[in-house]
Amino acid sequence: MQPGDLPAVVWGRPQPHVCLGQHQSASVELNAAYADVPVVRRPLGGGGVWVDPDQACVALVAPLDFFPFRSADWYAHALQPMLQVYHEAGLPVALAAQDIWLHGSKLAGSGAATIGRAGVVGSSFMLDFPIEQFAGRVASPSDGFRQWLIEALRASLTCWSQHASVPDWEWLSMVYRRAANGQFGWRWEQSRLREDERAVRDDWRAELIPDNEGSARMIPYGIKINAACYLTERQYDTGWVRVLTQGRRLARVALSVAPGLPEAQLVSEPRSIAAELAAHLDSAAAHLWAQRITETAYFNPESI
């Protein structure tokens, strides 16, 4: 694309698949027992996501001069038509950084990139989301980890169907186009890729999919739930630690050496964990497992 070229919106409902970030390895991130859907890798960072026909995916591709100068401002600019669609459906969504939130839960994420002389912002209308299916495909060190993952996803994610009747495809398309008309002054021409465009796409795709045969997870010992929430579990020679973090807070902790310990006893700032453990373990063990809790917990580096 060159400056002044017309933007393009790529719109569709994908077949079920797992999409990994470019630095992830399927062998360490995914459950090998599930091979019923394709695993593809996008040319961008981030973590693994589940994608299926219950998501109406939208990618806006435009010359760089269409977007604000600061890349952090791209999301508010490009996602405004999507926000208007939600509002017209009676869903009071709000944009927080690059994520769309509804009633305190994440409804949809988005991503942005510069490719050549074009900018790309992609997101989706999350009509429904199969939490158990996604959690079952994530590599889990234990059944407890997987159960915590399901519970954390239920607590932090939401979808359209939990709040209102799911709209049909034609309504979504009509309202999105009308909103973009008002926001950007667009007039629409609907089309499909030409044969030469499909050939270029297929040639490029072959360069993007090779697996990254790494041995470590993107999030050490665990997974990202959202930008503020992470679940990790680490095995030591004498037991294991499982931690759910929320912002700078330990939201949930479990230890194999103290299986009957109420979780609320350990939910605290990391510096006071040893003191809390001392009521249940001897002093040396309390300090050892407090250190292991802090080693296992993962926090968003931007929040530190």
C-alpha cells in the first residue's frame, strides 16, 4: 500500500483452529492428545488463542497515513466502529488499551502491526467462546492446573451470548459498515480475493507456519489469562507450587506440602508470604516455600 490508497477490511468466520504467536512452540504450549484441529502460527507475537466460527474476525488494513502517529492510539481509532456495533446492540463496552471489556470482563482482544507500508489492526466479535475446549488443548502440568485455568477464564473472560441474543451475520456486517461510514467517511465495495492475490497469500503463508521447536513456554511455567492475570505451576524435587496472579497481587496459591492450607491464607503481597506460611510450616520450610512461590509467580513486566 502507498499513502492515500484505499483501506481494506478483511472480514470472515474462520474454521476452528489454534493460533500460536511466532515465538511459541506447539510441543510445549499445547496438549498433544488433541490433534483434531489445525495449529497455525501468525507472524506476530503474543500467546495462543482459540479461533472458530463463533468469532466474527475483522482486520483493518490501511496505509500508514490512515493511522495516528503514535501506535498506542491506533486501537481507539481503528476499533471505534466495532465499539459502536456493541453499543447499538445494548452492550455497554469500553476500550482499555487494546482490549474491549464488558461488565468487568474481557470481551475481545486485538492486535496491531506494521507490514510493509501498511498498518493492520485485527480483532473479533466474540459471539461465543468454548472455555473447556480451549483449556483442554493447553498443555497442563496437572489436573489442578487445568481446573484453575477453566475457573480463571470463566472469571475473566466473557462473550456476547452471555449478555444478549447473538446477532446474525448480516446484521453485524450492516451495522459495522454503517459505523465505519460515519467514523471514516467510507463507501464500500465488497469483493473476494482475486486468483493472483490468493496465490500470493498462499506463497507467503508457507513462510509463516514452521514450528518454533523451543523447549520453554512463552510464560515460564504457565499461561497468560489476560494482560493482568497469569497462571503458573512449577514442579520442585519435593513438591509443586501453583499460583494465580492478578496485577501485582497473588490471587490464589496452592502448595503440595500444605494441601489443607486455606488458599486465603496465602493470598497476599509476596513479601509477607513467609510470615503467613510460618503458622503452618517450620521456619526453614516457610522461607523455602515462600521463595518458591515468588519464583513461580509471573507478573506482567509492564506492571512491575
